[in-house]
Amino acid sequence: MTKQPVNRRDFLQRSAAAASLTILPAWVPQASAKAPLAGSQVISVHRMKLGSFEVTTMLDGYIDIPPAVLQADPALVKSLLTAGGWPESPMRLPVNTFLVNTGDKLVLLDAGGAKMLGPTAGRLPQCLAAAGITPAQIDEIYITHMHGDHLHGTVAPDGSALFPHAILRIAKDDMDYWGNPEVEAKAPDNQKGRFIPAKRAMAAYGDRIKPFKLGEELTPGIQSVEAVGHTPGHSCYLVQSGSARLLAIGDTLHVAPVQFPRPDITVAFDWDQDKARNTRLGIFDRVVKESIPIAAVHLPFPGIGLLRKKGTDYVFDPAPWQLF
């Protein structure tokens, strides 16, 4: 019998008709786009190579602060925030921490704010777990300064040391200020709460707190860099492996869309406004001239990138994501 050629249109029509008659059993699950809203961000961990070192950024959370803390004309602040794509209020500042694996030591640079800052912070323990690290593995913790969003995270909710084997390194000048009962007694009542992080950390770590002089090398590859102004003993940390360098600048910067174009603008909680301003300008100039990437606690996660000069402004170029 001679086969009749199949007409393409007839074939498609018969196939569509057959498909329309297919009935799935009731027990076969049907696809649906519906899903409950997550309501929160996933744990955020970013790892990059720095010479033979590894640097891991961990997002402890965020804090909301009003624009009024910026010591500048409110209209100017508003225009800078708008130009940077930020809402006028509140200003949502990330709280990053940085873990440096030198091959010999695990060194944590700042520790976040724990739940002492409220429910939007305190994710460092979960970040460490996501990075495959336990608190017991941390060898040393280098604190840029003794404010709560950098120091509270070293202490567990019950007041014990969260990092049971770690040495806590803090600049002596900051210890002498925030850990001094006489200084606290003279502080205005509305500022006495700022001494709580120091008291909690000192009680938890005791003789495992090892003060240092600004400018010291604390371990091979990590050196303190004097950055006084935000606090009396504020320290940046220069991390170097071979020719690769990274400067962790702590609170040299708070609000990126304001203080990059206008580094002269300070914040209300700077201990010495003039010193904080001059320190920021000096640090910015150095990292631009020497092409040193920065790591900042309050830059958008993962908080690492290069500064460059554009006219009188500083422009931040975030580091590209790395897979390795």
C-alpha cells in the first residue's frame, strides 16, 4: 500500500487536538507561581583572595539612623542622598565584619553589634556558620574602636565571650577612654550608654584583651593605621599579602553618598569633628594615590572596592564578585 504524504498543517492540528484530550490524574501536582514572601535577606557572606590571604565579608545586619546626625545643611544632605539614590530618611547603614585568613591565623576585624542594636543586627554567628567557621576557631579580633556596632558582637547574650579562645586587640587610647570610669562619670547622661559595649567586652574577655599602640603590626600581614577622630583611639587596619593590600577603614566613613562627594561632612558621634574630618581626607588621599582597596563597615555589602578622584569628589568602585 502506498503511503500518503503527511501534510505538516494536518500533523500539527492532530497533535494539538491529542494534547488537548490528555487529562492528568488528580494526584499530579500542578505548577503554581505562588509562594510566601520571605520577609528577610539571606545570610550574606562574600569571600575574596588577597595575595595568599583570604578575606571574607560577613554582613552582621544594618542600623537605621536619621540624616540629622550629619553635620551639614539639611538641604545639602537631602540633595546628596537623593543624588545617590538613597531615601531621605532613615539612612540604612550596613554593618559589615571582615575575617582575614592569613594561613596561620583567623583574624576578625570588628564584630558587629549583636542583638544589642536590635533585631536588624546580630547575624555574625550565622554568617560564620555559613562560611564554615566556628567562633572557637577565631584566633584574634581587632576592633577599630569601641562603639557598639563594632564591639557588642564579641559578647554572647549571657555576657560571656562569644569567641572562647580569641585574643581581643584594641588600641590603648580607646581603652583608656571608653574603659575609664572617670571619663564615663563626666559624660552627659544621654551619652553614658555608649560606654556599655566597653564594659561588657572588658568583663567578658578580662586579661585576653591586649591593648596596642596605634601604628603597631599586630600579626604578620596586618598593621594598625592611626585614624583618630571618630574616637580617641580609632584604628584602621592595613592587610598585606605580597603586593596585595587592603585597608579596613572602620568608621572613617559612615554615609557613602554624602561623605564620598563631601568628605568634609562629619557625623554627630565623631569624638573630635576636626580630627575626624582631617583623618578621612588623609585616608582617602592615601588610598587613591597608592591604589589601595578599602573595606568599610558601613559600605553596602560586601563593602570592598577602590576609591578614585573625579574632580573634587571621591568615587567608589565596588570590587567585582570573585569565584575561586
